[in-house]
Amino acid sequence: MTSSARGVGARLPRLLALVPYLLARPGIRIEDAAADFGVSAKQLRKDLELLWMCGLPGYGPGDLIDLSFEGDTVTVTYDAGMRRPLRLTGGEATALLVALRALAETPGVLDADAVRRAIAKIEAAAGQAQPAGVVVDAGLREARRTAETRRVVQEALNAQRAVRMQYYTASKDRMSERVVDPMRLLVVEGRSYLEAWCRRAEDVRLFRVDRIDEIEVLAEPARPPEDAQPHDVSAGLFAPSPEQPTATLVLAPDARWVAEYYSCEELEELEGGRLRVAMRYGDESWMVRLVLGLGGDAVVEEPAELAGKVRERAAAALELAAAAQLAQ
Amino acid sequence: MSTARAERLVNLVLALLSTRQYLTAERIRAIVPGYADAPSDEAFFRMFERDKMELRELGIPMETGRNSPFDTVDGYRIARRDYELGEIELAPDEAAAVGLAVRLWDSPELTGQAQAALVKLRAAGVEVDQQVPAPVQPRVRADAAFGPMLSAVQQGRAVRFEYRRSGSPERMTRTVEPWGVVSWRGRWYLVGHDRDRDAPRCFRLSRVQGKVTPFGPAGAVKRPDGVNLLDFVAASHEPEFDAPASKARLWVADGKAAGIRRRARVIGRRTVAGIEGDEIERNVYYLDGMAKWIAGYGPDVLVLEPDVLAKAVHERLSALAHPGGDRR
């Protein structure tokens, strides 16, 4: 897949699309056109000035692209034969159609039928560029119980109602009851997340649907505050923040999955198939639980306090088990 | 891109689109504004080669040929039917699906490609409002190997790549005749015939290391009839959820281990080493996973039954409390 947006700059594709775009919209405001192309009005005016100098061989007054400006609007009066946009490249058709197929397969998408109609039309227009050899499934990895919870969440979203739920926060290992105003359901790497305004935290929060234990759709409408902003998820859901502490771990082969599952920086391959990684963590008690659970397959090298806490907790647990055995 | 170059390229496209005759490089030099500035033949040909490359990268189909058998060099033209995007009209609900699909990729490169497709659809007259709220949004993951693998599938070429299994540092070179790229439960897989094992296999794209090298002639790889790629990937995986369960009896200290208490049944009160707590019963699906999870809670949870689970937890904790001791 070659990238047309990168490397050659986005200006030429925009210039080639601009004339047909304007032909379809006589008298459009320059500002509106600029917004559709994702550029400033100033840049769009520069593009129009450039196109005005272009045309067909001969390059006389009747051969050049002609535009008429009225107030802050523009109309194409001569297109010099550039009436249609360039066809989609293989990369463009793939990017658009694969995302549409994922959308069509996702349960609960309001108008799956409209998505399928859009796919058929774009495939037809893309012709040979349409992506063969790609298959997309429903994209969810969830137990039956989670699927039921997800359906309730979707029902609340569709009806635009608030929900009351029992939610398990894994980082703090705590259950809490919350009333939230649902905003959207995100499906990321097979898991679904409810993004909602949490009335308790007074903030927008992401809730993993498989950690919602009880859920009830309330009669009252969902009313997230006007200024409640959805998270920017374009760089992934959990971008580790630089303020979080970092642990250095050595993972035995049986624990190498940790490096794949959590976002870790791989530092060094060691003998015996072990791997040294740097991993950021938000909550220390969560990290202690993770390392305890790995039972010696992960060794904490840094920070020393974390290593100490893990040892202490392990020793205390063994002591408790020994005491319980004695008591029997 | 400089203004002069952008202008020259737009003029070149217009000239090649408007001609039925093939235009030789010399002819183009004479008529398309900008080329006359080249100080020498060599400078002109360098310039012209770069421009042709740029247009090809954008996906502009340039034909080469001669107008008559007496011509000594090839000329160029652009066939309008190959250049132009087909007719397309989208209903508002279809356009809304497209507007959403563009925002689903977890990758700047694929988001860029989808945006480029959107620019062309808009230029074809389609109105797409990207502000439409969307309650359900599947995020589409993009592994680095996705693009190269897909283009190998589409070209029918074999590929060679380095692959790392989860629990092992070893990188193995794999040689595969690729049949298709599959998104299953939020992850991408390549399905194809593994030449080294002489059997069909699937490979998780996130585990492909480094470059994917296609080799051999295009069209050499044929997908056998009757293979359902999605079923193949699904069959290659253990069921993750809803496995048959056995029961475990645990002691949980008061106010601790909320995660363990979830979905458990309290069967009584119990004091262990002077600490009050609940006796609970819980389903166990995978003994190893359960042992890992319980060990994470250290002295807050004690396994009462079954013995095999208690031993598994003990083993993990011992390895941490006495590192270097009875490690496996």
C-alpha cells in the first residue's frame, strides 16, 4: 500500500479534487469548502489562485480554469475537463471499506443496513481498487454475561437514558455504585467500553463493559453536560502517561505474554528466553497484584520499594496459609 | 511542494487527460508550462521522471504508447475512464456511515488513507457530515504488517517474514502463500499455506517482526476453493470463554479482594489467624489462571478447597518469598 497522503504532500490530491468538488457545489462559501478539505480558508484561496493559472494547452483565456468569486463564495465557470475526482487508490479503498465492514459487523450499530448499502456503493465505484482478501468478523471477544450487559448498555444509548450500575475498578480493586450518562460504546481490540459522564467523578470516564456487574436503565434521560468531551482515542485507548512510575521487570518465557498484553517497552533479550521490559503503571497495588500472580516468572528489578512490597505480601500469605493449616 | 511544481503537475494532468494522441516527452516539454524552464535536456528528463513518479504514486493511470509505427519513442496519455471515479450517490444515512468509518482506524496512516478517500467522495458530490453523533464505534487496529500482507494477498505473491511466538524469544523465518487477511475478535491474522510445514496456518500480524518480503511472480498463489478464512482462524483458537467450570472454596478477609468477591457466593463467616472474613464459593474455569489471580491478593485470600488450587497458589508465592529456592 503506498501512502498518497504522505511523501508527496496532500496539496496535489487536494488540487485535483477541488475543481470537481466546486462543480458539484456552485456558490459554496470558501470557508465551508476549506472546512471540508481540512485546511484554512487562506490556504484554500491560495489553491484557487493556483488553479486559476492552470488549464489546457494553448493556455489562452478560454483554455484556463475559470472561477467566479462573489462575496465570500466561489463558482467554477470553466473546468478545463477536470469534471470528476480521481478514482480511489487500493490503499484508500481498503482503509475506507475495511472500517465500514467492521462497522457493519458490530452488533448494535444503529443502522447496519445503511452501512451495508454504503459498502455496496463504494465497492462499485472503487471497481478494481476494492479490497479482496480481507475478512472482518464481529470483532468482540466476550463471555455470554458480558454480551448481555453490552445489550443493556446499547439499549440505554439508543433510548438516551441514564444508567445505574455496580462497577468494578480493577486498578483499585474496588466495587462502586455509579449513576452515569452514556455517551458512546467503543469496541477496542475485541472489548467493549462504555464512555459516559460519571456523576460521581464529575468527569467523562471509560467503563469496561465486562466489569459492570449490575446495570439498570433509569427512567431519566442521559444528560452529559454540554462541555463533556469524549476522549481522543485516535492514538489508542490507554496511552501510558509520562507521569506514571515505571517498573523494570525481567519476564521468564511463561510471562512473556505480559509484554504483548500491556504496553511495555522491550529493553533486552536475556539468556534462557527471558526478556527485560520497562512498564508504566498507574496504581502500585495493581502492579503488586500482577507480579504476585506471576509467581516468580516476573522479577522486579526497579523500583526497590515495589520489589520489597511483593516479597512482603508473598511472605505474609505463606505465613497465613501455614497458620491456617496448624489451626486445622 | 512548491507552487511552481504543483502548477506544472496540474497542467500536466489536464494536458494528458485532454489528449487522445500519445504525447511524447519532447512535445510535453514544448507545451506544458514550467518545463521550458529546464536549463538542459538532462535537467528536463530528471524533472519529467520525477513528475511521472509523483502522478503514479497518487494512483493516476498513465498509458504509454505510440501513435503510429513510425514513431521512435513512447508517448503518454491518461485514459479518462481509468482516471475518473465512477458515479456514486449516497443517501444521508449511508454518508453518515462513511463519515464515521473514516474515524475508526487506530493508525494515523490508515486514517490518512480513509480521509483521502473521503476527499474524493466529496469531490464526487457526496455530502458527508462528520459531526453526526455515533453511539457505537468499533476501533480498527492496524498492525504494521497489515498493508504489506494485504498487498501480497491481492497480488497473489508468496511472502517471507520473521515471526515470534508469544512465549518464546526465538524469531523464525516463515514462508507462506497468503490466502487472506482476517480480523477476528479485534485482532488481525494472516491465513495461508505454510511452506515449511506444508500445511495451512494462521499468523497473528502483531507478532510479525520487521519487514514482510514478497517474492515470486504475481498470481502464483491461488486460494483453494471452499476455504472459509474466518472459520479457519476461529478453529485455530481455544475457546476463551464459557468453558466448563469447577467449584473452589475460598476465605476472603473482610473488606478486601473485591475482584475475587465478584460473582462469588458467600457461604459463611470464618476467622483465619485472627482475621475475620467470609467463606465464599466461586466458579473456576482455568486452574492456572485462577491460581495466578488468587496469588495476586497475597494474604487477603486463602484457598480452602480444592487442594490442587491451594498448591498452585503456594508454589507461586514461594517462588517470590524465597527467590532462587525451589524455582522450576
